[in-house]
Amino acid sequence: MFDTKIAIVLRNNLPSWQTLNVTAFLMSGITGQNPEIIGDAYKDRSGNLYNPLSIQPIIVLAAPEETMSTIHRRALERGITASLFIEEMFATGHDAANRAVFAQYAPDDAKVVGIAIRADKKIVDKITKGAVMHP
């Protein structure tokens, strides 16, 4: 049904609260880059309106630290714009501080805890090779 795939890959040793936090942040980046993935508002039988959601399924995967670095590198090599969350961002409290700490790292020293991509299905599968379904 979709030519593209959305995958979120999380480092496999994060506490639950960090897993959920990173997933939310990463998906907001995918949505910001691809607003067309948002469908129509939901309406219940009583007529209450709810926010529209993604029209496309999202797969959530897990990987060890070394694989996270490899996935990050593969995305960069293929020119895929990704959402990226690094470990140091947990110590900040707002967007400007997140961007400031993020700017202090390069791909070779970033401690990636989460990455989200949306691209052609085959490309996403190649980039995320080595990751497994999140438990």
C-alpha cells in the first residue's frame, strides 16, 4: 500500500521513559519533514473531534549501541534525512538546548540513542539491517 517505510530504531538499553520520550521526539521530526503523512481528524460517534494521526504504519526497532552507529552512518551515506536523538539531549530541557548540545557532536562521536527515517522500503530495510523488533 505504501512505497515508503517509516522506521524508528532505539538503542536497546534505554529505560522505558527514555524509549517513549525518544520515540515521540523522533516521530515529530518525521512528521515535520513529511506533513502529507497526516490524515484527517478522527471523530467519535458523539461528534467529538480528535487529532489526525499518521496514515502510514510505523515500525519500532531496537539495536545495540554499535548497530545504532552503523545505522546512522548508512543513513548519511544514502543521503537520507533522519531524525536523530543523542544521549546528551536527555540532560537538556528545551529545543534550543537540544540543538546546542547536538551541534557539539559529529557522526563519529555521537552517542545515538534513536534514529527515525522515512524512505523507500528497500532503502529503509538496508539501513536498519541488524535491528530487531522492539520488545
